[in-house]
Amino acid sequence: MPAGRESLLAGALVVLGVGLHVAAMFPDYPGSPARPVTASADETAIYICLEVGWALAALLVLTRLSVRGGAAFGAGLGAVELGLLLTDTASGLQVSNDAAPGIWLAWAGLGAGLAGVCLAASSVPMLEVPRGLPSPSMVVRSALTVPVAIVAVAAFWPSWDHYHLVSTTGHAVDLTIGNAFSQPTGVMVGEVLAGVAIGVVAIVASLWSPPWVGAWATAGVVLALASQLISGVVQVNEPLSATLGPDLSGLDVHASSLWLTASWGIDLAAAIALACLAVWAALEPGPARGRSHGNLDLATTSADGDFVERHEAIAEKWPANHRWPGA
């Protein structure tokens, strides 16, 4: 299949994924109780971020503005979303919400998007092996990416939500909720996989050649992480009934509150740092295509010299008027 047709088919698959993601927002989605994504502002914020990301990947591939960029962006986004959907699925099974079709539409959307990404990546050269040593800029950038990625992962797993609950009798309780390792096994696995994807993709992308392709993969990871960070802000500004449920009997709502922990702030800083590193990579020159000083190029230079000398010798045998003699 010609590369142009492959990119069109790949883009169409990613567009189908966007449509399925949108459709997943309206049926019941796993929760306690099960309800549509659109009924929760924080869940809606996550899906809007993901849909914008997949739409951008589709645009890059369909218009051939950057097939490699679209494939890398979708790969980074999809790697993190895989863990997030696994978390939602396990959460739904935990409360026996097996009749929540929204999650299965979301899985279908992710599957279509990743299929498009794989097809797009197979139609273009995603990796270029540089000749010679990496540039000092790439070495420094990669060295900085490793600790930033580790911090992003380490801050992704602890609790982000801190509740200060006050009863109508004045008794106060402080709860910190959301630690990945205090969740049921399925939920924990999903959150761990999402966090690992953030770190692994960011580190591998920092070593990618050409650097701008890696920058797109990092951007996909940053957008997926940003969906969680934005959701946290939206949740804090929602009424407590939206996060704790409608039954708030015995709770003094006006005295109770929800705020974000320091882990959220650290992850926000790490996400911004990753975005800056991605911009740095995007502006970095690609792998050198010129000659290096290896044995291959010395041999080539020698061959070029022989070629010139041989033809100069032939030219000297020409007649003075530089015309070939007649037959």
C-alpha cells in the first residue's frame, strides 16, 4: 500500500478513536454509582483533554503535516491512557458496575487510536541513527529528563486529595485519599502502569533521533498527565456532593473542604519541566547527515580523489581543441 494511502487509513482510524471517545462520555461509566462522564465535571475535563490530543494526532497524520509527529504524539498519549482506562475498568468491576457501556466504548476508542498510530508509524521512518557521537545539547537534555521523569512518576502515585470534614456536632476528621498503593489490586495496577508509562516514554523520547519526534512523544505524555492535573483542580472547585455523593447527612458542608496535596503541586512542576524539555528537543537539530571522520568517509574521500585524477589524466590526452577525433 502506498505511504499516502497508509497515512489516510491511519488518520481515519485515529478519527474513529476520537468519535468513540466522545461517544463514551454519554452512557453510564464506572463509578459509585455508575453515571455518564458528562455528569462529573472532573471526568469531563479528563475526556476533553484526551479527545483534543487524539484529534491533534489525527490532524497531523491526515494532513501529512507530520506523520511521524502524529504517530509519536498518539503513542505517548495512548501509553498513559492505557493505564488510566485499566484503573477505571478495575474500579467499575470493584463495585460490580458491569453494565457501564461507557468504559467499553472508551477501550474501543483507545484501540482504534493505537491501531492508527501503529499504521502511521509503519509508513514512515520513525528512527534515524545518527552518525557520530550525540551532541552536548542532547546529552544535557537527556540527563535532565531522567530526574524530572522520576519525580513526575513519584508524585503521580501518592494521594492528591485532602478532605477536611466537619460533622454537624463539630467533630473534625482529615482524610488523604488517592494513594495508588492503597487501592484494590486492579486499580493499583492501572495507576502503576500509567505512572510507569509517563516515566518510560519521557526518558526514551529524550534519547530519540530525530529529537523532534521524541518531543512529540513527550508532548503526548504531558497532555495525558495534564488531564489528571486539570481534573484535580476541577474536582476541588466542585461541591462536596459531587465528590462525596448526595448523602451528606451529619456533615457540616460549609465547614468541610477539599484541597490538593503537595504531590499534586510537585507533579504540576514536573509536567511543566517535561513540556519545556520537549520544546528544547523540538528546537534541537536532527542527526548529522554529513560526513563524519570514520573509516568509511576516508575511503570515500580517497575514492573521490582517484576519480578526479583519472579523469584529469584522460582530459590531458584530448586534442588542444577538446574535440574528439572523428571515427
